[in-house]
Amino acid sequence: MIVYEFKVKGKQKQYCAIDEAIRTSQFIQNKCLRYWMDNKNIGRYDLNKYCAVLAVEFPFASELNSMARQSAAERSWSAIARFYDNCKRKVKGKKGFPTFKKNCRSVEYKSTGWKLSETRKAITFSDKKGIGTLKLKGTYDLNYYDIKQIKRVRLVRRADGYYAQFAIDIEIKVESQPTLQIVGIDLGLKYFIADNKGNVESSPQFYRKSEKQLNRANRQKSQKFSPERRKAKLPQSNNYHKARNRYARKHLKVSRQRKEYCKKLAYSVIQSHDLVAYEDLNVKGLVRNRHLAKSISDAGWYTFRQWLEYFAHKYGKVTVAVPPHNTSQNCSNCGEKVKKSLSNRTHVCPHCGYTEDRDINAAINILRLGLSTVGHTGTYATGDLPSWAIGASLLSNGESMNVESPYL
């Protein structure tokens, strides 16, 4: 399943209707979560049935399409099922107990409640929220696919406008010629990736380069904030909301730059090799380091890994996730352990005299471990199966993990 994304164009009252639909979806999601908390032995189908009860009790909930209400309930159950799964697997630390949503940015329709135009350049929503007909602006052509292949339609609100996402059920595998090449990849901060052949890709540091502009926009937003209005429970001024939107758009630009960079680089790596071995990094644990958290988050290792696994599945290549323990410390020439601090960027082995860049030495070790089947194939960054293998997943902020670029 893949996701095609279009920007939607409409009138201001239609955008207000989309916002109302998103708020209603958030309301149903939170109500279902509260229903699960207050009752024992509640399952997925119980939450779906509870949507009908909410539609009778609240008139504004009945205005939303019935399948859109079920989608909101499924989001609640997804968080509940994840919590149950973490408890069963005895995950260390917090198990991720479901929480109420305060700022949802999307509403999801299934097979009803919407209809594409004959040219498939516009979409009409037929529920009672009053969204109406929206124009679709994008480079994709939906005429290649049957309507029955479109399993989900989502309306997503972002800082720069509103978007429509189409989750299409198609076979994503593409036949490709073998390259007879293998590679080991080390992820780092000095170099974004370094392989066993000595090739390196510098880290673009999109956030660091835009940090001055982001801080300036944040200060301008803070200067327009009125504590008196907040105490009086009055809405903030229009100038504040304009400054807040400018600040959000700058962050959105940095996020898109990072995502496109990771996507292009992962595509290039997969197209050039038949087997890719890489580090199975615990990014969530690494960002707890307060000295390196900003640099690690700016690098986008997790995004790169997701796209690497996606393109490997699409083009029939093999990816191997290797445990990163001692890959930087062990000598790739003789195997002896050479302790070094993070600031020491050159590997110098006192046992055999081998000298190499620290990241390249680690990449050689990663490839060796991958070929010796110490790594684990078929395990993905999001679980036992990637999101695009079992259905398209949508994050709480409206970002989908497998929206392809037109040129890939």
C-alpha cells in the first residue's frame, strides 16, 4: 500500500469545515479511550459499536461519516493495542499508556463519504460537515488506479495548508537487475553515512543551518503573546496567530528537507547494492544524551532507516540490521578491541598498526557481521513488518511514512 498526497484548494468556509471534522474525529477518539478506561474487557469491535452510541448522543458527531467515526475509534484501539503489546513483551521503561489527544491534525475516511470527479482532479465529501468539493493539486495521476484500490482518504492540516492523502492498495515490488554489490553502512554525526569502501556522505544539518531563523521567528511569536488575554480566557490576537504560523512553516520546511535528503540517499544506496548492512541503533535511547540530542534528532537516522527498508522491499533487495555493540571499538583488520572516546575520529590499532577513519572502520565491521548472519533480516524499524506491508500508517501529526516523491 502506498500513499499519494495532494494539496487541496477550497474556500475559507470549507477549511473551517475540515477543522470541524478534525475536531470531531479527535473527540470520538478521546471518548473511545475514556470508554476503554472505564470498562473492563473492551475490544476493538466494542469501540466501533460505541461510535454509534456517540452519534446518537452528540448531534455534531452524527454529522461525521460513519466510517470516519470508526477510523477515529481504530486510532484509539491502535494506541491501546500498542500498550498491550509492550506489556506482553516486557519492554523496559514506560509501556506507552494511551493518552488523550489535544491537537489532532487529520481526519480519515474509508470507502464511503467521498467521491472523486470524472477527471480525478477534485474530490467531494458528502457527509454533513459541509466540506463539499475540493480541488486536488499535485503531480500524481489517480486515473491509473481503480476506485476500489483506494482504501483510505485522509484530510491533513499543516502549517502551509490542507492536504488530501490517498492510501492505494497496490503491489509495490519492482523488478531490478542485480548489481552484485554489497555494502556496510555506519551512521554518524560527522558523516551522515560512511561505508566500508571509504565513501562518505556529509551530514546536511538542516536544523543547525536554520536555527538562527527559527529562534528569531520564535521570539517574534513570543513578543505577540498576551498573558492578560490568557488569564481572561480570551483568544490571542491575529498577529500572534500569524507569527505562530510563520514559525510553524519554518519548522515544516526543515522537516521536509531532512525527509527528502534521507529518501534520496536511501534510494541511491538501494539502487547501487543488493545487500545493505546497517546499524540497529536505538535512536530513542540515544537522544536521552542531553549533549547530543539536538544533533542526533537533526541527523534523521530513523527516517533514513525507514526509507532504506521500504526501498529494499520495493526493489527486492536485502537489508540486515546489525547490533552496534563495539563496531566502532573493534579493529576491522585484526579484530582486537581498541578503546577510544567519541572525540577520537581516527582508528589506530596498536596490535597490527592498522589506521583508518573511525566510521569507515565501523562500516567494515558492520558488513562482516551482516554477512555472518549475526544481524537479523526481516525486522523493521516499526516492528515485525513495516507499515507499508500491512497498510499505510498515519502519525498523530498527519505525516505518513511512505509518501513517495514523483521522481522515485
